[in-house]
Amino acid sequence: MDMTTSLKSLLLAIQQYRDGRTVQHAAQLQKQLEEVSGLKCDQLLSSGHVLPSECVGGLVELSGNPNTSPALTSSIISLLSQLACDDHSREILHSNYNLTGTLAAVVHRHSNTPGEPLVLQCLQVLQKLTYNARIFQSTNNINELIAFLMINIQSHSDDVIVPCLGLMANLCRDNHFVQMHIKSLDNMKPFYRSLINFLAHNSLTVVVFTLSILASLTMNEKVGEKFFDAKNIHQTFQLVFNIIVNGDGTLTKKYSVDLLVDLLKNPKIADYLTRYPHFSACVSQVLGLLQSKDPDSAAKVLELLLAMCGVWGLRSQLCEVVFKPAGPKLRAAGRRQAAGLEGGRKAECGLALVQWLSSPVEDAESCLLQILQLLKELLEEALGADSVPDSTLSFVEMLVPVLLGLLKGPDPTQGDALLRTRCHRVTHVSSLLLILCAQDSTRPLVSCQVSAQLCLSQVESLLSCCHGSTPFACLPSCSENDLSQVCAAALLKTLELMSRLRQQVKDMETSFYRMLQDQRIAMPLSLALTSHRRDQVQSGLALLFEATPLPDFPSLVLGESIAANNAYRQREAELSVKRVAVQEVLSTGGVLDSSVSRRSVYSLVEKIQTSLELKDQVKDSHVSDIIDVYEQKLAAFASKESRLQDLLEAKALALSQADRLIAQYRLQRAQAEAEARKLGCLLKDAERRREELRSEVNGQALEMERSKADMEELLQHNSRLQKDSEEHQALKGAYNALLNRFNETERLLKELQTAHIALTKQNDALRRSHEALQQQQDKMASVLEEREEEIRSLNSDIQKKNSDITGLQAELRTEEKKLKQKEQERRDLEETMDVLRKELNKTEQARKDASIKASSLELQKSQLEAKLKQKEEELSKHSAMIAMIHSLSSGKMKSDVNLSL
């Protein structure tokens, strides 16, 4: 059965069950729910068809109805959870169908039994719906849901605590209303105390949820400043990074990334992270997660890296991690693109990013765009420095071929979704190449691999997409994700790249100017000039400045296209203002639209005829330009008519949904009145019961007096029983002693039996092993005999080798003896030289002593000579005296005196 037939059957079953809630209708609806659940429901809500919308609206209404059975409600919620398979579907269920308020009402009705499977299922679906969703104050039962979560978070059941913490984290994140509502409650201190206790929980998921709630509620308060101060923040960073890298599930990693992104929004905590000593190592491990090729995990990792790029102090550190030097094998792998990327997986963190670009995973286009945006941010930082490292240039050299491989022109025959995806990819790749072309050091790396033919084919493909076979593809739109806007942005980026490389690439300048003179360039250029984005306007003005001097530039067509865009935007603004009178438009809209369009067509035909009558005064090219402008105007008017028709259909659908909501409100009001009447009856019953209880109290007083007398008798009986109890205790002690001995003996017997069984098994195993070893021994004996034969042959060879070795050893000994003699002679000469040195030292010392003695003797000599002169003078005096005596004495005395002298 196809999807359309199943949905029609489901819608019929919903209507039948709504009209009559019988068991047969409930069984039929249950059967249809199971059939639809078994089909592939991807992109069912995103299709925009009326049939799925009616079915989902009816299911939401039934799930919110308290008269629906819990089993059927559970099946409906299961199907709705299956439909919420992507972000767009979750947004539709949350915004258009108010599924969040409906599930909150279901939880509120069953708040007394939080462990019920239906409540747990609602909490899980609510956690899925509210993730990254905006919760408004007007949402039904939101206050009751918050009160339920706060009560059950402080409970002791992990099955309820985990989904409650996850849902509370979603509600508190970036939601000022929920935060203020929670802070205004009275029981905040016990709530904070429970959250702080959860930080020591053994589940990482609970810890992450708790940290996220605390960060949302206390970030800009004194409690948050104490909790996330300089002493604790490094431990928090380490915990979050460990969970991201080694977490026990995608859900835990996703919330860990969200927590770190929220913490980075605080300037003080972002500054702490810039000074975190293990930041580079943690980022390297986080980048390693990209090797798993998991789109969900990769998307959150890239979201975290992009958030870090928004912090000024972290961009340079990220560049160091991503662009760290690679080996020669890695560079060769980059030149071979995807063929060699697996060889150096662990050599460079940035290689994981290039691997995603070279071999993108299916259904992971958002990850690819995030990687391109991340590389753009990092390369802007790295190339903006005073000197570009060689490692960055090597990375760029590896990256450029991969980027060029992504520049595959979109095919106009493909669907709008795939076409939009291709155009987004071309825009991001061209933006990244423009960053590389802005620097002199990296521009040659791009220009040597980009060809004019590649850019030309790219522009042709984009122009074909802008002017495809669909007449509404080229119309302006206020939406930034409209196909015309996306194609125009990709085209402008490609032309800007051609303009940047026109001097470096052969034939690029000719191709660039030829494209600027193409008549089809007017529409995307007009969209850029009338865009609300500053970068597109600047790109459009730059291209307009280049194209204005060209002779065949379609300036007239460009002017008309700009005027048509402005008129369309003005008309869109007027329609947005006049949406109050939708009911009047519903009654007369079709006739008015057709008459207005008919008059517009007639006026355009008259203008064309007048322009053709004046064709002799205008150039033929200008006439074709005017015709193109009028064709665009015709297409614009047709688009206006279709858009108004879509608007009327949407309003009619909104009115039908409003009718359903009114009916639901009336039903709820009737239920409230019934509950009020029921409470009145209960109050009367309570009053009657109070009177009955008063009479019962009087009777109880009389019975109490009687019971006092009975109590005295019971006390006496109790004393007798006390004596019996003491005897019983003594007997019980003896019995317990015997019972312990018996148990001990039985335990020993069991142990001995167990040991006997174990020894028996061990004996059998040893016997089997002995037999196996005996067989192995026999085999080894035969092998040993063979080995002995080989050993004998080897011994004979060894003896021959030994004889040769002995001869060589004899020669070696003779040489060693000669060497020893030479060594002995050398040692003798050294000893002789040492002796001579010693004698020389002694001789030198003796010479010094002799010179000292000679100087002393010279001094003595001079002293003796002086004394000798004195003596000679004395002697001459004595001689004179002797001569005088001699002259007076005889000659004999003279001779005796001479002898004595």
C-alpha cells in the first residue's frame, strides 16, 4: 500500500473515531497507525501537502483529548515521534501543530504517576521537539510542565530523572522567560542542592544535563560566578572535553558541545579557555572524532570549532593545531587527493577536514558546508599574519585540488533541493578560494590549478539554473534560501573568483568579460544589487563597475530587472500589511486577481506594440532587451497570482485549524465545568462524612474507657509472657548454637565434596594430557633421530671449519705477539722519556740552585774584598810601624819579625 492510500485510510479512521469512540473504531485507528508507522515517513511533513497536514492535525487533537485511551495515545505519540525525523519536521510539529503544548497537557494529566510508560514516552518526545526550539510563554501548560520537572528531578528514580533533566536543559537554554519563571519559584534552594548532588552521578549524561541547567540559570549571577570561577573552570573544561571525546552516546556528546558553546558566550569563561594549558591536545582529540564519518557527531564537533573561531584568542591556537607541519608522505598524499589520504591519517589534525571534503558522506551536506566555513575562518586568521608558515602553505597545496573537485556545476534537471545544495557548496568553495587568492603567497597555488574552462562551465551551469525551464525560478524572493537567491549568490562568487584570477590564468580575462556581456547576467546581478546583505551588494557593485564600460553589457535589462525586483518587494510589503483583511480576499480574491492580471497583460501588449512601432528609431538589440524585460514582468505577475493563491489556501487551512482549536477549547471548557460540578458533589459528601466522623469520635471515647480496664489486665498478662519469653530466649540461644555447628559441618562437607570433584576432574585431565604427551614424545623421538643425523653432518662441517679457524688463530697469535712487542717498546720509550723528563727537571732545579749559590758567593766575595782592603790598610799601617821599629832595632830582630810575619 502506498503512502497516499494509507494516509487517506488513516484520516478516515481518525474521523470515525472522533465521531464515535467505540472499541471497533479504536481498533481500526490502531491498525492504520501501525500501517503508517511501517512505511517510510521521511520528509512527509516537509512536502507541504494537505493530506499529511490533516492527518497530523487530527492525531495531535486526539492525543490531547483526555477521553482517548492511553494505549491509543501512546501509538499516536510514537507515530508523531517517527515523523519528527529531521529539524524541519520537528519545527513544523512544534510551531504549526503545537505538539509541545499537547504533550505537556498529557504529562500534566498523568503527573501523579510519573513512572508510567506514557509519561516517559511524552518526556522523550518533548526532549526531541524542544531541542534548539524556542518556547514561548503562551505555550499551553508550560508552567505546569516546569513544575512537574522540578518535582521529579528531586525524586529518586533514574528512569524519570534523566528525561526530566534533558527536557529542563532544553527549556532553560537561551530562554529568558523559562529562566525567570524558575528563579521566581519558592523551592529553588532544594532544586539547586539536588542539581549539585547530580554532579557526582555515575552517568555522564546526567552530569552534562545538570551542568547545562546550572549554566543557563546561574551564568550571570553570583552563584554562577562562584560555580564557574577560575578554580573550577579548568576541571569543567577537562570534564566536558573528556565527555565529547569519550562520551557514551551521541546524545551526551551533543549536549556537551552545546554546554561548551554556551560557556564560550561568557567573555570571562572564554578568556579562561584561551589560557587552558591542555587546549591544543583536547582540540586534537576532538578533531579525531571526524574520522568516524558520523554526520551527527561531526556536525556538533564542527559547530564547536566554529564557536571557538568566534573567540579571538582561540583562533590562533586552532590554526596551530589544524595547520601543524606534515611529513613528506602527507604532502604527496595531498597531491594525490583522496588516493593517499588514508596513509597519513594521524599525521595532521587538519587532514580529517580534508578527508571529509574529498570523500563526503551521504546526507551530510551541512557538515561539508561547516567544514568549508571553518577553513575559511582559520585561513583568514593564518594568512593574515605577517609571515605565513610553510606548514600552512603545504596544507593549502593539499587543499586546493580537493576544493576544485567540489566545483561540479549543478544540473538544472535535478530537483530544487539538490540544486540548492549544489549552489550552497559552490558559494562556500568560491569564498574559500577567494580567501586564498587574496594573499600573494597562496595565489600561485590556486592559479596553477584553476582553468578558465572550469570557471566558464561553472558560470554556464549556474546561468542555466537561474533561467531554467520553470518560469518562476528567476523571480525575486524575500527569503534568503530561495533558489533564485542561492543561484545568484553562487554565480556572483564564481565571477568574483574569475575577476581575481584573470591576470594569472590563461584565457580567464576573455571568459570573464564575455560572461559579463551575457544577457542572462542581468537577473542575478539585479538580485545582488537589491539584496539586504552587504557582501552581495558590494560584490554586485564591483562586477557592475567592471561591466559598465563593456559595449554589449545589458544595462537596460539590468535597470528593468532592478525596477521589477523593487516593485515586487514593495508589493510583498503591502500584502504583509493587509493580511488583516484575508476574509474579504477569500470571497473576492480570485476575480480581482484575474481582472488585475488581465488588465496588466493588456497594458503590456499595448506597450510592446508601441515599442515595435518605434523599432526604426531603436536598435534591434535594445528591442530584444525590452522584450526580455516584459517577459520577466509577465512571469512576475504570474508568480504574484500563484503566491496570492497559495496565501489564500494557507489562510483557509489556518481557518480550519482555528475551527479545530475552538472545538478543542469548547471541549476542554465542558470538561472543566463537569470537573467543577464533580468537585461540588465531593464537597457535599465531605460535609456529610464529617458529621458521621463526629459521632464516631464520641463512640470511640467510650470505647477508650473500656480499653483502659482491658489494658490493666493485659499488663498483668504481659508480665507472665515476659517470663516465658526469657525461657524461650535461652532455649533459642542453645538451638542457634547447635544450628551453627550443623551449618558449619554441612559447609565443610560441601567444600570437601567440591574439592573431591575438582581433583577427580584434574586427575582425568592429567591422564589425558599424559597420553597426549606420550604420543608427542614418540613423534619427537623420530624427529630427534633425524635431527641427530643432521647434527652429525653439521659436526663434520664444523670440524673442517675449526681446522681453518685454528690456522687463522695461529696467525692471529703471531700478529698479537708482534703487536705486544711493539706495545712493550712503546711503553719502554715512554718510560725513558719520563726518566729523562725527571732528570731534566732535576738538572734545571740544580741549575737554579747553583745560580742562587753563585749570586750568594758573589755577594760574599764582594764583602771579603772589602774586608781584605781593610786588612791591607791595617797591614800597611802595621808594616809602617814595623819599619819604624826595624830602623830602631837590629837586623836580627828584623829577620825574626819578617819570619813571624
